[in-house]
Amino acid sequence: MERVQLPGLELSRYIAGYWRTLDWGKSPQQLLGYLEAHLEMGISSCDHADVYGDYQCERVFGEALQLKPELRNQIELISKIGICLPGCKGYDLAHYNTSAGHIARQVERSLANLQTDRLDLLLIHRPDPLMNADEVAEAFEKLHQAGKVLNFGVSNFSQSQFELLQSRLSMPLVTNQIQISPLQMAPLHDGTLDFMQQQRISPMAWSCLGGGRLFSPQDPQARRIRAELQAIAAEVNAQSIDQVLYAWVLALPSTPLPILGTGKIERIESALAAFQIELTREQWFRIWVSASGHNVP
């Protein structure tokens, strides 16, 4: 597995996404086995968020990790904070909170749930219109000085939002986790990936398969993309259209780190084959055209 060097942090090129942990229905022992299996394949980076699974996914992962705590030093734990969901936390309305107090509380909660003393990477989950960049920077600095968070980044931020927060920090923001897919090509055209490449910062790519939308029979855009992926899969001897799609994302010059949201180890094994697929420029743009519904200008 290729390793990617970020400012101050090295991650595996693929990242294991744990946002659907509760849906997998795995026991702690089974979840530990899954972690060990993808770690053996070289996928050492694990993506979490405090809100996943109604604030329960990190706890379940932590219970599995405690069955073999020595694995902690072999993995990179990533978490996200800033989204407040109604339900068990007592909120009436979903909203964002990037206040210093909330950041500190949620990091402590994530550390307790994951049963670890540190996060390798903490991201602001969504842009917050009420974000005070000075306040966030101060919270980050305190967490870093305490050794509770080693690196920081953002998620779903625009270039200007990224630059605003970075302007207040003495340490670099190491990544921006954004949706990258033929079903979500805005980052390719709105300057987000250009900026990442300019800064030599690899973005993390979530929902490369469109959250299952790619396989919707009712979605005309998804049908066009699937047909093109199937044609190219036959040309490159790929076993699945997933492999072709991951190869399409991996070809981007900003060096995205795709997050694999599956709990099935065979799906991860399949995704690894994408590294052996080298799309021609014409094949890459055929997927672009199928997603856009028109030829390049």
C-alpha cells in the first residue's frame, strides 16, 4: 500500500471509513478482525467522526481496539467534530458548533470512546458560518500542546474557508476531506483541488461511489456513468466498476486519499486492484463526459 506524506503526518493512500460501523453488525471481536485484516493490507488510517452512528461508532471501535491495544501504535486515528445532531445529545435542531468549548468537549469524548490518549488527525467536519477562526486556532493550539491531537485539518471547506483558518494557525492544516466522485465533480472545477495541488496537500476523498447513488436504476446520471464504467472495465480487464471508479479518482494530480466505507474485506481487496489500472486520458474523460452529460467545451 502506497503511503502519502502530509505536512507532519503520513497516511495510507486508502483510508478505512468507519461511519457505517453500526450497520455492519459486527461484534467487537469481529470488528477487531476486520481492522487487523485491512491493516495487514497496508491500510492503517481509520476515519471516524464524533457523530457517526448517533455518537456510537467511535465507542464500538474503541471496544474492539481494546481487545488488542498494541494495534494503536500501528494505526492513524482520524476524527471529525463540529456537527451537532438532535437525539441523544438533547439538541432540538441539527447545527454546527466550532466554539472552543465544544471542540474541547468533543475531543475528550472521542478520546474516551476510542480508548486512546491521542488523535493523529482532527478535522472540522463542516464549514460553520459562526466559526471564529481565532477561537478555533486557540483551541487547536491547546489540544496540540497537551498532546491530545497531533495534527489538524478540515472537511468540506472551500479554498477561502481553508485559508481563513490557516491564517490563524502556527501549524499547517494537513488536509481537506471532500466529496470526490463522478457524481460530485464540483471540486474539480471550483478551485478546491487546484488549491490542494498548489499547496501540495493531498485531500481525503469521501463517498467516491456516491453513497450508493451510483447503483440507482432511477438516476439517469448514474445510469450513464455505470454504462461507461462497465465499458471501460471490459477494456482494462477490471473485475468491477468500483475498481475503474477508484482508478479515476486516483488519477487526479492532487493525489486524493479515497475513504473506503465498506465493512466487507473482499470489497477492500477489490478496491486495491484499482492501483493496477492505468486509465488513458481518453478513458478518464469518457467518465467525465458520462457524468457531465456533454462533451468538454
